[in-house]
Amino acid sequence: MEEHPQARFVVDTLSRAGFVAYYAGGWVRDFLLGHPSDDIDIATNAPPETIQALFSKTVPIGIAFGIILVIVEGHQYEVATFRNDLEYKDGRRPSRIEFTTAEEDAKRRDFTINGMFYDPLIGKVLDFVEGQQDLEKQIIRAIGNPHQRIAEDRLRMIRAIRLACRFHFKIDPPTAQAIRDHAQELFPAVAIERVVQELEKGLKSGKLRTMLIRLHEFDLLPAIFPSLQGVSLQDIEHRLACTHHFPKTVPLIAYLLELFSESDLQAKLDLCKFLKLPNQDQQFVQFLTKAEELHFSDKPIGLVAWAYFYSNQWADIALQILGAHLEERERETFFANHAERKLVLQSSIERIQKHIPLITSKDLLSVGVVPGKTMGILLQEAERIAINEQTDDKKLVLDLLRRHPAWPD
């Protein structure tokens, strides 16, 4: 087993105080599957107040639900008291809980493969829900009644599909039917931020394309994006086909935009706002849209436009996305052309990225240009000349700049 000394310290401390404590949930699943993970949650029969008293650095992140964040040598662990969840009213979280045993705590969890515990002190798995059996069968199965599990937290529908895609598991028929039966109940019970988190996890695992297709198959994609209602599964697969060639660094929004390829910029920005994505994603969408316009323009594109394009932090990702829409032979030519042009413009790109223009205001002052609007115009024109002429010769650029109409008499 991979050693986690800080997590083991938490378990050992609770054990020496007379309590039981286990690694819980996803870590146990990944451990049994041979997938390394540092994300460890700990479950115990110690009350929250006792957990706080036993450790020097804690944060009561969910004390109403018996959850305390314990920090050991910079490592953070959610330590939760075994509990039963009572009276779900909003399809998100329980309105009441009661502390209980490990077995009862396991039975209130979502899926059997997530309901196991591991005792690191003796190296033993505790399985009250047949999770190991379902891991061997490669099945995603709700613990107990799947309709009840989904009613408790509607997000479990999306999580089931994400896990099935991540591990190439099947969803057992009763659980699958329950997802289909409750797909239209996703909102308003679930906040869109939680949906985005699940999609981000699908992206991180490299299974987002498959996940989106499966979500549509279970009627959840139209529940998230109503405009996809009535779109065939085959059409969704076609829209996402190009994402096979997306690099791992592509953000989530790039995948989702493929579902709405005919949208204009405002519609794309509205999508970002609906998903409550950060401003950086909106800026990426704006750049990607400009990149598309640049590449598909009927007008000739000068070296200046290309230099500023390549200097952008998202240029390489944008090229990968645009190239993904091309046939293989076209794609090779596409990237070769860009590599050649980028090499020619390398010095100009570096100047733009470092914000060090060839001609500065000091250079213009030295030849008699006074500060003001005219100087600003001439500085911009000087950089254009340097790029178009592909020169680092200041004298040549200044000589050419003197021909500009804005040059003072």
C-alpha cells in the first residue's frame, strides 16, 4: 500500500483515544482498483467535538453534518463521524442527521463501490455493501433503493455516469432505470456549480467526451442544456467527434462549445455565465472565437495579426482545437504552416510577450517626437513596421516611420 503517514497519524490518534477510524469512500475504491490517490477521507465514531480536541489544527467545515477538516503537516483530511442522513427535503442534503455505526454509515452512501472502509492499522477492508463484489463485476450499483438514493441527492445521477465512464463499468439495470426516471428532476435540486464540478472531474479523467454522450443517452444532457432536447444521440456523437484530437490542456468550455457549434459569441458567453465559469473561461471563449474568424477570413491576414495571435497564452490550445476539426492530411499541413510562420515571427512574438517593443517612447523623444496622442500612434506603427519588415534594426524602422502621415513636421 502507498504510505500516507499524515492520514495514518489521524487514524492512529483517534484509535489511541479509544475510537475507531477508517479511510472511507473513493480512496478505498481506487486502492482496490490499483489507482494511486492522495485524496483520503476518514470516517470515525468519534464525535466532532472530540475530533477538534484531539488535533491542534482543525476547521469545522461541516460540523452540522459531523465533518471536521483536520490539518497535519500541511495535509488536509475531512474527518466525518459515522452518521445516518435523515429527512432529505431538497434533493441535495439532509435536514437532520444522527450519529451511528460504520455499517449504518456505509448504507447511507451513494454506490456500493464508494461504500467501503479501510483500516490502515491492520490493512483490512470493511465492506458492508458488497462493494468488492461489484468492483469485480465492474458494476455501478446504488446502495439500497436507487430511487431513494437519487431522491436524496440528484447529483448522484451524473456521478454514476461519470464513474461508469471513468472505470469502463456498466450501470446495473435498476440504477440505470432510476436515473432515466428522475433525469428531469436534476434542477432546481442541484446547483449548476456541482454539475460543473462533475464535468471537470470527467475532463480530468480523460473521459469527458464519453461522459457527455452517456449523459445524453440517459436524458441528463438535455436536462442540463434544454436546447439539446430532441437532438439525436448520433448527432451528439458527431458534434463531439473532433474532441478525440483535443489535447489534455483544453478547458471544459471548449468541449461544451462543440455541442453548440452554430452559436454566436454572445450565446457562447451566455453559456459561460449559465455555468458560472470564471472570467478566464470567458476570455478564452472570446479569443477562440477571434481565432476562428482569423482562420476563416476571406481577407488576407498580415504578419502583425499573426504575431499578436501567436503571442497569446491560448494560441497553441486554440490551434489544437481548430486543427481537430480537420481531416488528418489537412491537419498535418495546418500545423506545419503555423509552425513555419511562428518560427519566422519568433523575435516579434517574444517582444510582444515580454512587452518590450523595438521602438520605445524614449527613442521617439530622442528624435523630437513629443509625448501625446501622436506618439502613441507612432509607437503602434513602429511595432507594425518591425513585424512586417521582420527587422530588429531601430534605424531602419525610424526611417520608415518618418513616412507615416502622423510624423510631425
